[in-house]
Amino acid sequence: MQDDVAGLVAGVPGIDAAPGEAAQRLGGLTNRVYRLRDFIIRVPGEGTADYINRADEEIAARAAAAAGVSPEVIQFDAASGVMITRFVEGVTMTPEGFRTRPGAPARAALGLRQLHRSGAVFPARFELFAMIDDYLGHLSGKDVALPAGYHDVLAEAEAVRAALARHPVPLVACHCDPLCENFLDTGSRMWIVDWEYSGMNDPMWDLGDLSVEGQFGPAQDRELLEAYFDGPPRPEDHARMVIYKAMCDLLWTLWGLLQLANGNPADDFRAYAEGRFARCRALMATDDFAAHLATLQRS
């Protein structure tokens, strides 16, 4: 689909496209994103209105900008979901980038901590198991099969639900979808973009999910956690971070299937979903996962 970028910015003070001026198409798994001079124009992907509240996203994006972790929002049309933000310089991160750019996990941790401690209040509540139920409901009316054994693993995750409930933590403003590509690294700090799934949540979700997305190893996990906590984390914080590594894969498996059902051509979403589910099962079967779960069950 080709977007009329000139039409999208028409009437926005200071950024009207000149006749014949072309916008640069950037990446994006579900949305179409363009750069026009010093501005970014985000156009929502097909079907995303089924599971993303654009009014909530606008509030979160503006609050994250006010917290100093995200670019300024120039305009947000809640009806269409088209958002225009200020362009910021930075290297778009990837799993390889997190492995090869010295200090990148620590800079990401500090950016997330700045958000978490900002006092920002997002209108949405990111509730893991409620979202799983919601996604399953959306998929029930579509001709897309779940990975074999999904409901068995979901039943096993009831022990996780109970353990987390035994150790509640204050909810804070969280990104909730920390793909590597949602981080822009200047070398001295990380900008964070894309607030579609943001909400009030356990802050360890953001760290655990980033670890999964970045394919972090033990050394990078340690760097991430120690930067965030200014030293070694408490056992229960470490436990929640590891548990969320599995739970984010359990959730985003279903997200991938929704993209498949909506005909999103950006990726092989069947392979994406199967890969995430296999990784979830593998982690939940480890002694390390069991030990971290036991930490929460004892606390």
C-alpha cells in the first residue's frame, strides 16, 4: 500500500511537503513509517485497530516524551492512528547491535529506568493473562491454528500467575513491547519509540522482554540488571525478569498469529509464532526457570 505522505502532513504547521518531495520509507512489522525531513510519520497497519487503543497510545506517547525518553509528538490523529513525531538521531538497534555496541544493554536499562521512575501514568493496564485471553478470543473466529500444545503450556503457566500474585509490585509506566528496533542509540543514551502496547505494568516485564528480543546471554542480562539496579538485583527481581522472558513469548506467539490472520506480509508470522512458542517451552523446562519460579513461590 502506498500512502499519500504529503496529504498526511497537509496543514501541519512547519512540515507541509513540497510539491514532488518524497518521503523515505522506514521499517516496521505492522505499521508503515516514513521520514520527511526532521519528522516521522507513522501510519497504522491493517487490522491493528482491533487490539490497539489509539487514544491510550497518544497519552502514553506524549507522557513518554515529557519524561525525556521518547521524541516529541507533533500531531496525533486518534481516529486514524496517524502520528507525527520529531525525528531524533540514533542507530536503530537490532539483536546484533545490542551484542556489538559496547554498553548498549546498560543504556537501554537506564532509559527504561528513567521511564519507570518518571511518575508518568499511562491510561492502559498491561495485564498479561487478560491479554492472552483477549488474543485467543480474536483468534477463535479466524482460520489460524495455535501451535500444538499451546493450551497445555498455558495451563502450566497458572503456577506463574499464582507466584506473581504472591509477590505483587507497584505498577509503573512501562513500554511493554521493547523490540530492539524500538531503541535508538546515540552512543550516550537510548531513545525509546512506539507506545502501542504500553501500560502500567511490572517494570521487570520490560527488562525480560528486551532480553528475549535482543537474544541476550548471561553477561548481557547481568549488564542490563546491574545497570538498572545500580548493582546486583534482589533475587525476586531477577526471578520476575526471567519468568517474564518466557511469558512474553507465550503472549507474542498469539500476536504473531494475529498478524498471520490479518494477512500482514512483513514477515513469515507462522514461523515467528512457532519459534516464539518453542522458545517459551524450552525456557519453562529448564532448572533455571524452576529455581526462579520457586524463589517467587517462597517469598
